[in-house]
Amino acid sequence: MPGRNRGRRSRAGAAALTAVVLAVTGVLAGCDDGTGTAGRRATPSPSPTPVWDPSPSSVAAVGDSITRGFDACVVLADCPQVSWATGTDSEVRSLAYRLLGAPATKTRTWNHAATGAKMADLPAQMARAARNRPELVTVMVGANDACQDTARRMTAVEDFRASFETAMRTLRAGAPKAQVYVSSVPDLKRLWSTGRGNPLGRQIWKLGICATMLGDAQDMSERARKRRDMVYDRVVAYNGVLREVCAKDRRCRYDGDAVFDYRFTGEQLSHWDWFHPSKNGQSRLAEIAYRNVTADRPPG
């Protein structure tokens, strides 16, 4: 009978081995692979909700005289109805006009910009904008920081950065989900080269408009060129700050220097001061903003 006993032992060993394999397989099947999918079939994760909404339903604007439409339709006065950001003028077709439509532009927009404002004024403007709980806030400021009586009085880059960071924190404290569209500071040197050939423009500039860049418009001395280059470099630095601070906020979109790079002509300048945008210029600013706000990706 020894052979019969060996057969029984062999069958018993096989059964035991099978039981062990099944047990180990069960344990492994129940192990967590680090994804939290233990014991169930993996399912694809839902697509994350995009942070940037290309169709906001309300717009608040902060900034300086450009956003107030200064000298665009009335001499030496604000003309907010033609503002590139929140204006109601059907010819300009502001950013808000294009996003919301004409009726809502009259009721779902707020313009807190102020003529003469500098970056240091932005935190207070942002506080007022936050109280409106807008879905989008537009920012265009910095030209007055560079446009001073002398180059030494231009806002220091460090102070410019500190004020912008404070403004963003102020907005986030009151409107944490508001989107922010930041326009670059215009190229003031191109403004000088575009308007200096106009005799009327040169006479108006003598009244003191942006003396750091436009003063002594026909002076081509080394000293004058260095002064203009200093202003140009400061504006480039300001735009660098706008880009860097905005990049730290997931709901902020910088224009990628689109306004700074825009090759404007005399048609886009107010013929009252050859400095501020005309209605045509306001419309071009609105086009740039609308293109960038509604794009799938932020400007490069």
C-alpha cells in the first residue's frame, strides 16, 4: 500500500499548494497600489474645471486716465463711455460690450480708474472693485509712474512691485474668485516717435505732458536720448513686474506685452493731446483685450 499512500499525499500537497496560491492572489488583489483603487476597477478621473472663464458676466476696471477715456471725446476731460474696458459706446465696442452685450454693459460694469493714478493708487481701487464682486477685473496702470517731470522721480521698480502685490492681495481678500486681466504699459518711446512729427502735438507736449519722454521732443542730443532710453527701460521693467506678479495668481492673465508691442499710429492718438488714445485707439485696446480674455490659452 505504500504507492497508494504516496498518491494520497501527492494529491493532498497539490490541493494545499493550490489553496496557498489562491490565498496569495486574493491578498494581492486586495492590496492598495497607491492610487486608492484597491479591489475595484480603475475609472478615468473627471476633467478638471478650467480656472479661466472666457465669458465672465460682469467687469470692473481699475487704472489710470486711459481707462477713463480721457481726451478721447471731450477735451481735457474723462469720457468713460468710450473706455476700452467698460465703455458703452457702440463704435468703440469695449471689452465689456463684446463680452456682455450692450444692455448688460450699462448694469454689470464698474469703472474705478482715475485720471492721474499711479500704481500706488491701485490697492484702493482694487478694494472698491472687490466690493462689486465682479467676475473679471481689468488692470491698466503704469504710464504715470514713468511720466514724471524728471527721470529721478519715476516710481522705483521695487515700489511698483510692492504696490501691485498689495493690490492683488486686496482684491483676493474681497473677491477671491475674480479673474484679473492685466494690460502691459504702452511703449512711451513709440508714442514720442509717432507724435513728434506733428507740430500741434509738439506744442501741446510743451505744456508738460510726460516730460520724461516727450519733453524737448526735437532734441536729439546724447543726453536726451539717454533720458528717453531710461524711461523706455523703466517701462520694460514695469511690464516685467506685471508679468511676474500676475503669473503667481492662477486667476490672473497678463497680455503678453500685446499693448506694449502694438504698432499704433497717429490715428490711435487723441488729437487734443497726442498722448491719450483716441476713440480709435480705445477700440484697438478693446480688440486686444477681448482676444486675450477669450483665448483658450494665455498670451505667450
